[in-house]
Amino acid sequence: MSGKALVAGVGMIPFTKPGQSESYEVMGAKAAHAALSDAGIGYPKVQQAYVGYVYGDSTCGQAALYPVGLTGIPIINVNNNCSTGSTALFLARQAVESGMVDCALALGFEQMNPGAIGAVFADRVSPLEQHNQTMTRAQGFDDVAPSAAQLFGGAGREYAEINGTRTETFAKISEKARKHAANNPFAIFRDPLSVDEVMASKHIYGPLTRFQCCPPTCGAAAAVIVSEAFAKKHGIKGIEIVAQAMTTDGPNAFARDSMIDVVGYGMARQAADAVYEAAGLGPYDCDVVELHDCFTANELLTYEAIRLTPEGTAEKFIWDGDNSYGGRIVTNPSGGLLSKGHPLGATGLAQCTELVWQLRGQAGKRQVEGASVALQHNLGLGGACVVTMYKA
């Protein structure tokens, strides 16, 4: 790679429940316009665009960006399950760092249906077939519970059995998410929840109750990535992407019939370690992190996977408040997927947007004081994990 990549502008729209959003191409265009406006440049400056979504037909990216401008640039459509948005960011960053372009746009959106995520095609093998087979060997298959909840709930249950973790500890994460989201106008769920209320909600699987599962959501987010030369020429003070890594499953994901392995613990550890090595900074240098809390169980596991706390200590980390304001590192100040919402293709870029705002000191009431280094973790089963470090 020949140079640094800077985030010049970010933008997103408020997330909404399915059935209450605008159409995907309208949401996508609005997020793109917001990011370009934030960067202070017009769409003709963009040389390549990477557009992520999970549920949609081919070339939805063009449908979203054509209203923004018909400039003839390459528009690459990206689908990498729940890590789609950060995969688009990964590709845009690579294009800029390599010197191929000076300005790239990463855009993500999703127009989702109500209810648990399910397979679209019933006439072919699922891309999660190997994950599901391993899950069935490890814990059987429940015909009622959503498959994603079985995967992550099973991992949470396995962790709790190993470490003696209380079920209330998982619920404590949801309480924290709602507390943070109360200060985020872009979040879908902003009303407070107590641990007791979380525990009293409908049981889903393992330690998970309804309020410990992220909701299906519609929304869009975008980021403009530029080179140092481009930033200097246009008077842009960007946020540096210090390091970034993408990983996929290794053999351990399926070899030990461990649900913790199946849901991407190894991918997250490998990606985080690569980022720390490349950046010359470690987890204790980070001030704020947005991580993939699709379920409370995954947030708990991720604390240890990306080394925010040593293995086996996540429960203490949570109850000591080290994952929130006044603690060691503020996790998911946006409210995370649990409260902000999880429009699959937009999530990674919404995380990026929140962290850029934090590093600029533009996060309002949820601002992490003195934030200068930020970490992002975005996971998709199937699988891919993207970890990104930013520096003001």
C-alpha cells in the first residue's frame, strides 16, 4: 500500500422499523448525500463506489447512486452478510491506500422485513450449512427458535457453563445499550430497560430473551474515503484509518463442535490481533469501540475475543462498568445493534459514522471525553469479520 486512507465524511439516516422506512434506494441516496456534504465535496469527485446490502437484487447499488449522479464510475455491489457495510469500507480503503483512486465512497443500506432473519432461497444449500451442521452436533436443533439465536445463544450458554456466568450478566448488556441509545437520535430503541425487564421478556434461546436480540431494521449509512493528497488539496481534515483487517473462518470454527468457535470468536481474535500489530497500538490504547452486538452473548464474547478484557473476565468487566462511561472503554455509545438497530448492509458504516463523530468531538450527549483512538468490530456469519482502528 502506498499511502494513508482518511475518512473525509460520514452520514447516516435514522434507523426505523420494517414497514416504516423509505425505499432502499431513497435511503441509500440520502446517506450518500449526507456523507458527501460532510466531506464538503460533490459526487463527481468520487472515482469508485462500493455499495453493500444483503437483501436485494443485483445492482441495487446503482439504483441508490444514480439519483446522486450519473458519472459513469465503477459501482461495485457487496454482500457479506452482517459485515457487508464494513466490507464495503474495507474495499474503499484498499482502493485509496493502493493509490488506485484518491476518493472512494462506501455506502450500505437495508430494507428489511419484520421478524427473524431467514433464508431467501429454499432450493439450494445454505451458505451456513457447515455452521448449522456443527451446531446440530454440538447442541441439537430447535424447530421453534430462530437459527441465529440458536447459534449465538448456544455460544453464550457454552461460555456461561465454562465460566459460571450468571444469566443476569447478559441482560446487563441490554440495559447498558438502552442507556447509551437514549442519547442517540438515530437509534430505534431509546427507552430505558432494567435488568429485570430484560430478564422478564420472552425467552428465545439459551441465556437470550427478546430484549437481548437485535431487531430487524431499515436504514442507510455512508463514508467518503480519501488519500492524504486529496485531503490536503481540498482542505479536509480527515480521520485516519490506522489499520484494518478482514478475516474468514479457520479450521477451528468447525473442528471442535464449540458454539463459541462457530460464531466467529476466532475470526475476531485474528482480525483484532492483526490490527493491533499493524497499528502499533493495543486494546488498552482505545478510548471507544463499536462492536457487533447482534445478541448480548456476542457482545460478551467479543470483549474477550478482541482483548478488551482477559479471557474469563467478561462478567467482572460488565458489572464493574468498564464497558461504559466512567469505565475503562466505552463500548457501543451509539446503543449498538441491540438499540440502534441492525440494517444488515448499513451496520458497518453506521459504526464507522459513530466513531468518526466521537473522534471529532461531535457526538453530543454521548461524547466520550478525550476520545482519540477508536476501534470497530463487525461480524458476519458465513463468515467474515472486519476490525478497523481509527485515530483523530
